[in-house]
Amino acid sequence: MKIDIIGDIHGCFKEFEDLTTKLGYNWESGIPLHPQKRVLGFVGDLTDRGPESLKVIDIVWNLVIEQQKAYYTPGNHCNKLYRFFVGNRVQIAHGLETTVAEYEVLDKRAQKSIRKKFMDLYENAPLYLVLDEKKLIIAHAGIKKEMIGKSGSKVKTFVLYGDITGEKHPDGSPVRRDWAKAYQGEACIVYGHTPVKDARIINHTYNIDTGAVFGGKLTALRYPEMEIISVDSTMPYVEEKFKQFD
């Protein structure tokens, strides 16, 4: 299996286009396709905060649902957008407001189309992906070894939000344990969710959220080559959004 797994895009369409082009994908058909039949994988958080969330949804829906030429698993922002589209009461904050603003300027027909595409994408997505004969796991915020192959509310919370303690930092963000430091499994786990300045590689785990939406980079992991490829972000740089690990 040859797959290029892309970190949290968060509506940064230009960076997505630049990164896939750098990876050798061709956009002539309107979507990124690889001449050597490599496929794309997405760790979730396609939308929110960045300028072109709906365009990212459209392309990923086309790749995953229409063409069946990519893999996608949702992130916490995807989960929240889905709940918004279903009609649940959600707080339109923490980035969702940018996606909602894009959505609200569309006419009713265009709204119906993008809403249906995203709901299709989300409803057909596994909570996390188990690929290449269980050698590769893609999970938005990561997953513990003992959770692989399982589902349920505890697993869902971990995969979407990470190893949260229930406590909060002074800025309101959740306190998370460093699950990757303790991981001892054989499977390679590729995830995002926590922005880091450079891809963090530890114990067969790869955090490839390099904070594109905060002015960092958009990063991909080429599998099975295990090569990290990045492009610089065009967004303003926000230093405090990047996590430092011991």
C-alpha cells in the first residue's frame, strides 16, 4: 500500500494544493490524483479557522466518496461541524464560526449540496483507519495500543480529543497526557490534533499536525517510505498555538 497521509488542513486549501503538488499529484481533473496510483489519507479536521473550508470538503468528498481514491477519518472539528449540520445546538466558536460564515453566504441550493457532501463523508467514515494488514493506523488524536480494534465512547473520546485528563489549562484548553511517549505497539500510528512545529516521531507514532492554520506548515507522511514532506503556510504565525514536548 502506498499512501500519503496529510495532517490537519483546517480550511487551508492553498497549502493542501501546494503539498499534494509537491507529492506528485496532478490537479488537471479538478482533484489531486497520482500518476503512480498513490492515494491520499486524511487525519481529520478538514475545516475551521482557515479561509476555504468548504472547498476542502468538496475535494475530499470527491476523492473519498465519489472516486474512492482516498481515505478519511474524522477529527473533533469534523464531529462538531457534523452536529451543526444535523441541527444540534453547538457553540459556534473555536474555529467553527469561519466555516459557518462561509456556509451562510451560499444560496440554499449550494448550502444543501455542501451539507449533504460533508454528512455523506462523515457518516461513511470509520472512527479510525486500520490499513495495510494492521500495520498502519490513522486516528485523529491518536489511539492506545489496547484500543485498536475496539469502539465505544471511551475510544471515540480518545481518538477525537486525545488522552484528556478532564482538567483545563488557564486558556481553557484541555490538559492532555502524552500517550505517544508510552506507546509500545508494533503498528505505526499516524495522527494530528496537537499542533507541533515539526512532525513528532516517537515509538512508531507520527504527529503530522504542524499547524498550517497557525502559520506553521502542512505536512504529509509518505507511507511505506516513512518520509516527511511539508509546505510552508501562508497564514499568520501564532507561536503560542504550538505544543512543546519534553
